[in-house]
Amino acid sequence: MNVSCDACHTIYELPKGQEGILGCPFCEHVNRPKQDPPHQTVPLSDSHVLDRSKTMLGSMEGEVADDGTAVRRAIAGKMIGLPVNLDAALVVLEGEGKGKRIVLNKNRITFGRKQADVAVTDPEASRQHCALLLYGDFAVVKDMGSANGTKVNNRIVKEGLLKSGDTLQIGTTVFQFMLSLKTAHSPGR
């Protein structure tokens, strides 16, 4: 008899007459026999495919988040460009150069170990890891097929939105995206 564990949902075989006595071989949870026998279910044919977009599972830390729709909505009708009355910068929170402030003075900034605007010497960074596109008061991060992924606020993204205060992680190097009002001595004023 096959049993699905109530705790970890592992399916395992239970010998006849052992119902409710043996625990799950993976989590050791003892699955009590059900009071009512389950209704007879009919297996789905090949034409029925599970639509994963209709599940209630969300992205968790370390999982790949699908922020593509939010990014498309945010950039709809907007032109890539530096903020007019704000200074854009990245501050290194963790990794080589901790505490360093990197002024963002281009619309598109690339990150990676080689041939990048911002050199990331982290061994977990790809040669061409990701790109940051400025759209005034926010930025869009686009992963460039990196081996270890790009994280925005601890979520792996293919593309994601960065607002002031958000974090960008490449390998073990963590940056914080910062926007601040231009001062009298700010470049570009």
C-alpha cells in the first residue's frame, strides 16, 4: 500500500497490516489511518497539463522569481536614462571593497569579472554577469546568463526592479542601490 506522508508529502510503501504503526522513512512522522476512505480518483490523461501559473506557491529566498511582468509594467512607456534630480549610486555592503560607493553615471552599467563597467572579482561572479539599466527613479537588473544567478533582495531573478534601498547580490558581493537628491557639487548639475 502506497502512503503519502502528511508531514513531508513523500510517497512510500507501507506493508499490509502496518497502517498507522510505521513512520515515514524520510521524516519519521507516523501517518495515522484516515477515517473515511478517499474517494476514487481518476488519473488525468496526457491532455490535462498542470498550469503552474495558477498555483499559490510564491518565490522564496534562493528560488527563481518571475518578476518579468512587474518589470514590463514598470518600464512601459519609459525611456532609459539617468535620473534628472537624483544621484544614483551603489554601495558595497559585503565583499571586496566593502563600504565603497560607486556612482552610476551611465544609463547601462554591466557587472562581471571581465569586460564590465563594474569589475566584480568575486569567484562566483560570471565574466559577464548582469546589467543594470537606469530608468530615472528606479533601475532594472538583467541577468546575462550567469552561472550562479543574480539576486535582488535575496531572490534570484532573470530581471528585477531595483528601488532605492534594495540590494543586488552577485555571488557573495552585495550592493545597495541608492538614490539621493543632487547636491550642489554633484556631477551632471
